Amino acid sequence: MNERPQILTLNLTDKSNSILVEKGFNLYQGSLGKLVDTKNEKHKFKYHLLNNDFPANAHEYDIVIVDFSNEETIDYVKSDNQREKNKTENNSYLICKYPQTIFDPRGLSSHAFIREIREILKKECLIIVFQNENVDIEYKIVEENGDRPISKGSQEANFYEFIPNFYFQQNKFGKETKVIPNNGELTTFLEKFNKDFNYENTFFHPTIWENEEKVPDPKFYPIIQNLNNEIISYIYLTDKVGVFIFPVLEDNSLFLLGFLETIAPSLQPNLFPYSTQNKWTENIEYALPNQERLIEEKKKIEQDFKKSIETKNKEIISNNDKYSFLHKILTETGDELVSAVIQFLEWLGFENIIDMDTQTEGIKEEDIQIETDKGLLVIEVKGIGGTSKDSECSQISKIKYRRAKEREKFDVYGLYIVNHQRHIPAKKRENPPFTKEQKQDSINEERGLLTTWTLFNLYFDIQKDIITKEEARQIIYNYGLITFIPQNIKLIDTIKEIFLKGEVFILNIDGIKLKTGDTLYIEKNKKFQKLTIIEIKLDDKIVTEISNGEAGIKGTIKVSKNSKVWIKNLP
């Protein structure tokens, strides 16, 4: 254990204390007191004494670390709150009456610690604080008198009373933080933990008078902000004293260890003689052979890496912009949804798409019109929180027949596209969201029903070459519930046996010619995958083709039992 620095921890977790002790730091594990659960019932009260723990020589310590965010709570024990040995006539206690059930000693303990901290601040020292909500606590003081305590007044106290250079602005809780750049090694260190920070306070930048005007205090260094650019963490450094107000970490053990081992010694080297006694060897005039070259090469790698990350981030943003319509068809409603569906249909290869909201003449009924070689496709698009009513599904029928009459042709196709239950993740929605009657009605009335979740999946099926854009465009004219499956395929068999965890499976083939290199379509739960035949075995012999019999098939993907196996019909 290193003698220096002497560290006093107050309300640090057992884990944080243990890690520092294991690493050789000289610790006194003190406390401002633990919260006490009184379990007070109606008309009841409890007498309390402060349960803090300070070393008798607290003024000799170099570093004080306080974790206000640690609200460890203990049960009330009567014997812990009685004066068994009393050298004075003082019979005063603090009282906690119902409806108050939690006694928090830390405010009054902080007040009591002011004298000690004043002594510590007279020499070189560090004060490290993990914040919590800043509140004033009122303590009722009584003289013990059985069931009838005698009031002796009250006193307000605050957690932060003994913290110097405390520039509190307001209580404000948040989780999104950003490390202020250009603080060198400290910035790099803080960024490692930034995703785990949350905060309870914001702070103001103090000012001083200089040349008859107020200027920002140069001893104050903001180090972390929230997304509104409010200061939520800072350092205040003088020649002798460093005050560090840090945000909350659920587990601050590694943060504290890293800070005391790498950051604090460079800020207050005199407090860490064992960490800094050979630091002079790091100066450039004492550089080892090849050191300067290696350091420069490292810097170059870091710069190139940073540029690569920036380039990749730009590509990600550009990709998000390009394909954002795929998310919008699952989340939006109204004009935003219509616009996203139009973008999808354009990607699918439809031309002459008209957004009916852009038309100035006539009453707007359908959302989209597409004039095609087959006729006119009229589409109604809805984004709703639930599932569709019968009237919403069938509204497109009226529009379809109205347009047919206007054209004096029966080449009009009606389609209802819905983004249903849009506030729920798409996989957790009711799919498909139509009743048996709604699906049958759409067949009877010769119109289509389609969900945006189906369109979303269609995009990736086309990318995987399960189905072509041309096939998908033709399916959109269908009646009833529209599903996009590979076209012109024939069922071979259902897989009943698999081997090697699905790499090999058995097919019973009856009059369908299969050969090595053929593409099969594997269907499971109405989802299709493509598989290329690598090897065929018949009677334990490898063959290149087969038309009848029980064959073992090895393919390019793993399959599962009860999957259906299809093949394209030959032209």
C-alpha cells in the first residue's frame, strides 16, 4: 500500500472501495451516514442519531471522494439510536415522524463535516463528488421523553454544504450527455464512460472581475454538457485545490480507478509521488531509440482511423436518407406515409404515379393513381393505430367503380394499403390484420388488401432474388389478401428428415427432374429462401441428377423439418 495520497471515501460502494484497496490506495472507508428505513406507521415516530463515520484525523487526508448517488438503505435498529454512554447532559435526538418513513442523515452530516473540509482545503488536495439531486433537508430536534418528545426546534441542511466552489444552477435529470472536446487525455478518458452517464444537476459558469468587467472564471473548466449545452459536470482548479463534480454512474468503480491512476496524477502530481516520481523520463529529451518515429506513426494511424470513421458515418447517413422510406412505411401516417409508399412503388418499377394530393381539380378520394398497360390502379393508403374496419377496407371499391364509370372501361384495379398498429414493432403486430370476412369480401368485390409490413419484406425478398420486381408488379393487381411468393413454382416434397443440423435433407421425388446446381425454394412459415443443390445421393451413391426415388440433398443453406421444397417450372 502506498502511504500517499491518503484518501477518505464517503458513501462509496463496497465494490469501489475494494477495487481501490486492491490497487494499493491508502483508504479510510468513511460515511456521511446511510439512509434508514424507519417503517413508521400512523401516529408513530422514531428517535435517531447520526450514523456517520469520519476518521479522527480527517483534516490530514489529501483526497476526499463523495458519492451522493449511493443511497444504500438500512433498517432501523433501536439500539443503534440510543446513547448508552453519555459524557454530557445532552439528551437531544433527531425525530422521524409518520408519514416520513426514510431518515436521511447525510445533510446534517455534511454540515458537521464543514470544519474538517476547511482544514483539508488549507493544503494541496482533491475533492471528488458524484452528484445527486440537490435538496435541503429539515431535521426536527427533540429531547428524548418517552412517547412525548420535547421539541427543541429544527435545522435545515444540504448534502453539498461542505463542497467548495459549488456552482449549482438547478435540479435537472437526464441521460444524454456529451463530453466537451479539447481537454486532451481527460476528454479521451471521459468518452469511454459517456454512454453510461446520467445527471441530476446543471451548473453555471462563475465569473470574476477583471479590468472592471466580469469575465468567465479561468479556474472553472466545464467538461460534460447535456444536449442543450448546459453544464452537467466540471472541474475547478487552483494552484492547490482541485474540485471535480462528476455525473452519476451506476457502477463508478472502474471510472474512479482509472481517474486516480491516469488523470489525477497529471493534475496534482504532488499528491501522487509514487505515480509521478519517474514521469520526467517521458519528456522528449529522454526519448528512447525509435520512440519519436513510433509515436508519429501512431498519431498517423489515429488520424487515418478518425477520417475513415467520419467517411463511414457519412455513408451511413446517406444510406439512411436513401432508404428511409422503408422505415416510414412502417411508422408514418397521412401525407408522410403516402409519400413513402409512392417511393416504394417507384423503386418497384411503376411509372406515371400520381399523388392525388398534388392535383388541384376535383374531390380527392384515392391517395394514389397509376396508369399502366393493364389499366388504372387506384390506391388508398392508411396509417392507423389499430386494425381496419370493414368500411375502411371496402372504401376503395366505391372509388374503383366511380373511376371505371368515368373511363367507360372496366380496366380499373382497386388496392387498399394499410400501415396497421403502427405504434407497435412490426413483428409484434397482428399479421395479417384482416378478418376472414374482410378477405372474402375483397375477393368478391375484386379489390386487393395489402399491408406495408408485406411491402417491407418484399423489398428484401427481391434483393435475395426470391421474386422479381416484374413478378411483384403483376401480383399487385390480384384480388383478396396480397402476398408475394415466387411465381411459376412446383411443389416437390415436404422435408421430414434432416441430417448434419439441416445441411442435408431427404426428398421423395416423383417425376420431377433435379440436378446438381439447380435452385430450390424452401418455404417455412410462409417465408421463402433460395437453396442451390451442391450434391445429390441416391442409395448412398453420388449422382448428378434424379427424377424418382428417395434422395439425400446437400444444399447451400441449412433447412428445418416440415419445410416445403419447391422448384421453378421449366418454360
